[in-house]
Amino acid sequence: PDVFLASVERPAALYHNDGNFHFTDVTATSGIDTRGLATTGAAFADVDGNGTLDLICGTLGGPLKLWLNDGKGHFRDATAGSGLTGGYAVTTLTLADVDGNGTLDLYVATYKRRNALDAYSPQARAMDQTVKKINGTYQVVDPWKQEYRVEERKDLGGIARSQRAEVDLFFLNDGHGHFTRVPITGPRFLNEDGSPVTTEPDFFTLAARFYDVNGDGAPDLYVCNDFEDPDQFWLNDGKGNFRLAPALSVRETSNTCMSVDFADVNRDGHVDLFTTDMLSATLAERQRQIPTHTPLPKKVGLTTDRGQWMRNTLQLSRGDGTWAQVADFAGVAATDWSWGSAFLDVDLDGYEDLLVVNGHRWDIRDADTFERIRNSVPRIAWNKEQGEFPRLATRSVALRNHGDVSFGDVSREWGFGVDDAMSQGIALADFDGDGDLDVIVTRLNAPPVVYRNESSAPRVAVRLRGTTPNDAGIGAVVTVRTRSLPAQSREMTDGGYYLSGSDTQLAFATGRDSLVTIEVKWRDGRRSTLANVPRNRLYEVDQAGARAAGATPVPTETDSAPPLFGNATALLGGHMHVDSLFDDYRRQPLLPNRFSQLGPGISWIDTDGDGREDLVVGTGRGGSLAVLHNAPARFTTTRAPTAAWDLTTILPIPDGRGGTTLIAGQSSYESSSPAEALGVSSVLGFPLRAGAPGAPVAIAPPESASVGPLALADVNGDGLLDLFVGARVIPGTWPFPAPSHIYLRTADGRFVIDTANAKVLASLGLLSSAIFADLDGDGWPELVVAAEWGPVRVLHNERGRFRDVTREWGMSAITSRWNGLAAGDFDGDGRLDLVATSWGLNTPWAASSDRPYELVIGNFGVSGSGLIFARRDSITGREMPLESSSRLGMVLPGVRERFPSFADYAKRTVDELLGTAAKVVGRVGATTFEHTLFLNRGGRFEAHALPRAAQVAPAFGVVVADFDGDGREDLFLAQNFSPTDIGTMRFDAGAGQLLLGDGRGGFRALGVRASGIEVLGDGRGAAAADYDGDGRVDLAVAQNGAATTLWHNLRATPGLRVHVDAGPANPRGVGAQLRVISGTTRGPVREIREGGGYWSVDGAVTVMATPPGATSLWVRWPGGREQIVPLAPGMRDITVRAPR
């Protein structure tokens, strides 16, 4: 392949590839003349169907040039009469057959010839000079209408002004080198709702790329926009008509998007995409820089907005038309000021690696330079300021794909980006004919660099000979299948890299196989197959021999069977959780997230005694506790009186008169003062009358801490259910600990505080979840709690007295900010194991046992309860602050005075920043943020992270049930968390994760197409019940500030419905353990409990698999008494009552 190099400041050049990485400049004899033109993005493509590569090249404000190739190395300027429109600041060109007629159509990304920031003084372009209120609306006035647009932003409480750029250009090709421009306001482009686009998008576009993202054979289009212009993701209907992708398809994008590329990074058969931005790779660099974007407030429950953040994004396809943003999870979020990017299997191991080039002429984010300019006397002229910023020369990055959606930096090992430079364009080609792809990178004010790929791994190379005029087979998908590697697929594309285009040759790994199969799905749907061909060859596949479509593609795991669950949310009648916005940061500006949006919990409770499980959902302040009654065809709702405070966990407890009272934790977190908090009862009781909740009464007295988890169990063996009340956070003093309590039930139905256990309960920390579970099988329930900044803590029940055995049982070394907690027998050994949810691996936070994520706590700062997040440097071991100078300065004003230089601040440890005056009370830390399984080995626990697929988002609710009816315990995780601090993106890559257990302590993650469950909002409480009595376990998932969801189990093997009755004081059999016996085999143990997961309660009727030959049911009652209950063949329902 030959090389064309565009240039803004000198004529472009065409280089002939002489072989052996030697190139000759043949511009003078080629017919290509760009003298007087500032050339930018370019692409080779056969636009006239004569089998040779023509050249299209953009310019800054000049013509959009077309040179036609005569096939003999000479080009003829055919711009005149081509239909290509000039006069635009062109960036990137991309071509594809958008309408399926066989010709290559053209999309031209444009920017702006002159930026208003460079052309006008700040005074001239000030808001009050450019925008006026006319007839009640704000409008841009002349002569500024070509420079700015303005829109009312109710979410911001005002108006927003933004710059106009040039409109992008879209051309249809007639196949003979003539193009017709099609406006984006025409019928070919539709908004998300299907309405025509009425205004040409005038965004600052840096790149655009055609690629079939959904496997329908038609090229879709992703448009990368700079500054805060939103990216555009256009889905093609196959006929060249485009519609913006739904809001929920992509939840987060880069803010200043520079480039995009596509690949199947985890080889699951679905197309993923990567975009670049400008986030620095190291903490020290970020500390001396100013972010370039202004984050917007996050509304409660809002999921349909698409946030923009200054970071790379990796959108991992779920296979259902939605993508999860997993850049932090994959390790690709930060590659400095990045431009071009390309997926390429460099080492030919079967997984596409990622190359990113970076650097910039000026580091306009340099905070010290910004401060110096702002404070300069005399003031530096406004049009000279940019030149004051330092050069940003960085090293380009090579990231090796490990195959599990994780990448590692191998730049140094691979010899990529070995020197500091300002690199921008990247393109791929096999320059030396050895079958792997080499790389060329363009650099600002420096010669380009060619990188020779020296991989020695076996491979096959593929070129296509398509039907004229699409000779290169653009839009065809090539798949290579081997026995030793997963299927590898790549689409043949043209242009679309930032300012660049690659050669039309693909390379694939062959692994250990000497023979491989190559499949081509052409743009017209026909297919070609080369079966069992030798490796280490270049294959040219001719479309002439393609067969008609009709063969069924090899299914992926997620496509192979109908989903396990169906969406039954409509049966709930549109119930929405209510939560009002509260300003957590007014009291504590450095909180990592809001604590006012932690609910709701959700519980399955038969509130009206009709034998059907009803659904009870908590509320935020100003809403109402809701009872959704399970009627035969739908759920009907009754509500409690309006709640004065957030309600947390909701539990049923017998009232002693044959009825039921709902008891709910009441959070005082939003109280305005400690005095007000001490007027809020920590637990309320809602008596049920005909299933409807009545006016609440106080069950437990006020506490200094707001309440989170509740749990019930008979802790002292008197047959009555006692209540654990977990402290969540003391308002305004997070993360200082608070005492939790146990309230013992008396014979007359009252709850009195358990003073005997007060001391051990006072030191548990800030609790997110709590359960009672008999972990050692002695009939006495242990108390297990999930706390922030600590281990999952176990208190052993010694006949009503609790002793902390966390360290003794091997749990103390694994600390986290735990959220949810559940128990189940995941390895079938008859002992209850534990599972705890945390924040996952897809956040900016990182933690390990040798470098914990730390929180320094002290009596410093304006509020007296100071917080500094920190982590030790991986090289020096010094404890470095994670907060920026500006953010820390909000609570420690002296920091900015003592360390006015941002570069100096970036070098300072926490102790140096605090100085001697501040008193540090202590340090707490997290050694992991992984959702973790703790297998019970009898007196000790063994920790294992849940599968990586489950770690893409925070999780709260965790449900244990046999969802597929195979006799092995499974898990469901309710995921996502949006109310992070204003400068941190939402953690919303989850959709609710179903994990099928293997009965040995392992789990397999199901995607949304296989599970059928998709909860894209902020999942909180989750609970299981067989609400329709079909012997299959259904699922309810609550969302913060959004709809409650219901998922009906469609495909599980029906099991045995077991109702356990331990008497009038314990009619749900809380604390009983069950196992199904089949001959000499016993199934996993299942325990009945109230309170667990995350602020939730599963249904009273538990569903257990009954394999062939099931003969009896083993029961261990609270207190330890055991019983064997016979099972009749085919039995589907049974009620087990405690022996009197």
C-alpha cells in the first residue's frame, strides 16, 4: 500500500511503497497538486467503479477535492463536476454503501474555519453582547447569529449559549464519480422519536465513521463532536435512512470526542465501540490541570439523558441495541489528550488490541499557566494567551486486550509511542506484505512514524474483490473461525479514522490451527466461505462466487435460547418510587456520593392473608409506602400516609392478635440539625387492616444516626422475633461510626433494647445491609453486617450473646464500601456461604490489599469533620490525595495559600497538605471494590470475586434463589448508582445481573438477552417470590426515583413451593433451614429470613428444586431441632409446621 499525507502548511504528498519499508515521494508525477490548499482529512476509495483507488481530500475552507485514478499511478483532478461542495473546514471522511445500491456514499465531518474564541475579544463576545431577551425569549442577536446558538435550560435554571460550527456534509454516489449532496434536514435523517431532523447539526465534528453496529448488514454512523456538542449515533434502516439511536442505547459519551473505532473486544459476537477524549493517564497530571467541561447536576431517577464526560469511553454491546460504558472497568479511560485510535490485533492472539495516539500543541488545561495569565500585570493580550500554554508532548499508547474486557499498557514492550510527541492521525496497512498490519502515525510539526509489526504468530490475511463498483467489498464482514480461538470478525471499512483511512486488508490470528475457515458476509447479504484453508497466506475472496443469504449464522451464547424472564412490570400499574433532591454537599462538600438517594427497599409480604404474595415498596421523603396487592390479573395499590422521612427496610411481624404489622426503618439523614434528627423515630410500625397500611406508630426511639438495614430473628431462643436496627450514617458526620442496636421482642409485643449486646453492636460501623444467618448449623442465628470501610463482619451467636469472630473466621483483611449482603449454600455442602456487593470495577476508584483506597478523617476543614480520599503511589509508596486542589480548597482554604502552584500541590502528600495544625483522627480503607463471594469452610471463609461480567457496575440488592430450577443456587444483582458527586460520572453500566450457579461455588453471568432482565435505572432493593404460584421464582426490582419493575420467570423447571410455619409468633418460619433429600443426596440448604439483600424481604413461600427421586424435606428449626418431612411424588406445594 502507498501513503498519502495531507498537510495544512505545505503541499500534500503521495509516497509510493517500494517495499522493505522504503517509500518514494511521487507527488510531482502523480497529478495530485495541493499547492495553496490547507489539506486535512483524506481517504482512498474507488468512487467511479473502475477498480482503482481514487482520492478524496478535505481542506480548511477550500474545495473538497477529488482525484480519479487512471490505474497507472496517475490522478486526474475531477473536483469540478463531481458535485462535492467546498468551502468547509473538513476533518474526517468516511465512505460506505449506505443505501445498498452498490456505490460508496460519503459523509464529510466538518469543524470551523474560525473559532469565535480566537476571532473576538472576551468583551466583544460576552453573553450580554450576544444574547438579548426579545419578546420574552432569549435570542442571539446580529451579527452573532452565525457564531452562537442559545437554548433555555430548565434543568440549569437559565439559558445556555454555545458556539455554532459548520454543518457536516452527506453525499450519495451515482457510481461514476458524481455525488449528490443530501441535507441532514431531509427525510433521510430522523430524530430518536422518528420525526424529521429540522435543523442541520452545526457541531464541531472531529471524526465520523460508518460501521454496522447491530448486525443487520447496513452501515450505521457514529459522529464524534468536540467541546460539549453531543455525539450523534445514527442507525441505518438498510436503505440509507438514518435515525438517532434511542437515549438508553448509550448512557454516557466522551465530552470532547476525537475519534471512534469498532471491534468485538470480548468475542461475544457483538460490536463494541471506543471513543477518545483528553483525560490524563496519571493522578499527578490531572492534579495540575483544569477540566475542560462543566458537569451538569444529576436529577433523581433520570435515566434518559446522555451524560458527557472528559474521558475515553468503551461501549460494550449487550446484544440488544444497548451498550454499557466500561472504560474504567477495561482500563482504557485515560490515554492523555488523545486523537486517533484503532483496534488492531497486534500480537495476533485472537483479540483486538487498542492503539491511541495523543499530544497537543498547547496544554490549555495547565492550571498554573491559567492562573499566571489571569493574574498577569499588565494583562496579557487575549489573542496571545493561548501561546503562553506549554507544549503537551506525550507518548502514544498501546493497550493489549486480555480477552476478558480488560486491557494492559504494553507501549514500552511493543515499542509503540517510545518518544514524546504530538501525534494525531493513525492508519493501518500491511506495508511489508507479511500478513500482519503495520501502523503509520502522523505528528504535528514532525515527520510521520511508521511502526513495523514484528509479531511472529501465525495468521491469515484477507482482501476482498467485490462486485463493481464496490470493488474493495466495503461493508462486508469477514469472520475467521478456528478450533483454538473464538470467532474473529471485522468489517471492511473506508476512511473514518481521525483525519485518516486505512488499507482494505484485514489480518486474523489462527492460533494452533493449521487450517481455518474464512466467511464473508457481503453488503448485499450474500455469503462466501473458504473452508479449511491453510494459514499464513493472503486470501482474496471474490464476491462472484457468493451464495444467497439464508444460512443461519452460528448463534452466540446469548442468542441460543429464549430468555429466562419476561417483563411483567406493566402489572404493577406504573408504580414509581418517590425521592426528592436533597443537598448532601451543603453539609459535607467532599462526600463521594449522595446518601439521600439510597432507597428503596422492597418486600414480598402477604398483607391481606389471601395466600398471594403482595409487594411492599419503601419511599423517599414526601412519598408514601405502597402496598401493591397481588390480584389475579394485576396488582392494585394502596398507600400509607405521606412519609415525613425516607423509609428504608420494610419487614412484616405478627402483631400478636393474628394480624400483621409492617415495620419500617425511618431515616433522619435529611434532618437539618442533630436536634431535629433526635426527634425522628428510628423504626415505625404500620398496622395492616384488610391489607392496607394504617397510620404509623413509633416502634423504636430516635437515634443520632439515620437507620438503614433492619432484620428479624429469634436471637435469644424464646420463640419471639427480635429486631436488629442498623445505623447507616450520622447526618453531617460521615464516615464517623454510629452504634447499631438489637431490640428484643417481649411477650406483650413490645420491643426493648438489648443492653447485653450493646457494646459489641456499638463498633460495627456504618451499615448498608444486615442479615441473620445460622452459619455454623447450631440453630442460633449469627448476625452478619456489611459496612462501609470495613470487612463483612460476623457476630457469632452464643445463646443470645454475640461475639465478633470476623478475624477468627478469616474475614477481616477484605475491606470495602459494602452495599448488599445475602447468604446461600452456593457449593451445596450444607453450610451457608455469604455474598456481598460493593461498587464493582467500573469506577475511577481502585483498591488492592497493598494499595488500599483510603479515607483520611479528622477535625480539619470548615465543618470540623474533614475528609481526604487518598491512595499510595505505586512507585514511591507516598500517600497522595485524590482530591484536586480546587476541591480540597473548598474545605481547607489554607491549602491554596500554602501551595498556590498546582504543580507543587500535585507532589504533596496528605500529611504535607494538612500540616501540623490539623488533627487526623484516623484512616480507613478499602482493599477491594469487587462483589465478593465468601465460601463457608467451617469456622473460616474463603473469598472469591464474582465473575468479571458482574463487576461493571455498583450493586445493591442481591437475591439468592434457584432461578432456573436446576437445584443450584443462583444470584441476582440490582445494579447502578447515579447520585455521585457532580464531577463524577454516573455508574450506570449495569442492567441487573443474573448469575447462574454451578453448585460448586462458581457462577456464569447471563447477558440481558439470555436473562430477559434489563433494569437500566438505579437498582436498589430486589426480592424474589413466586407471585403467580407456578413453581418458578419471579423477581421484583426497585429503582431509586423511578419505576418499580417486575420480572416473570418463564422457563425455569418448576419446583416445590414450601411454606414454613413456626407458630403464631413466627408464622413465616424465620430462621428455619431446608434441604431436599433425594436418596443419599441432599440439595443446598435454604434458610428463611426477614431482612437481607439490600433492605428487602423475599416471599414467604420458598421454591426448591425437586430432582427425580426426591423423597423428603429436611428441616432444621430455630433452636436446632431437626425434622424429616416426606414428599409425595409430583408434589408441588407443601406447608411445614414446627412440631409443638
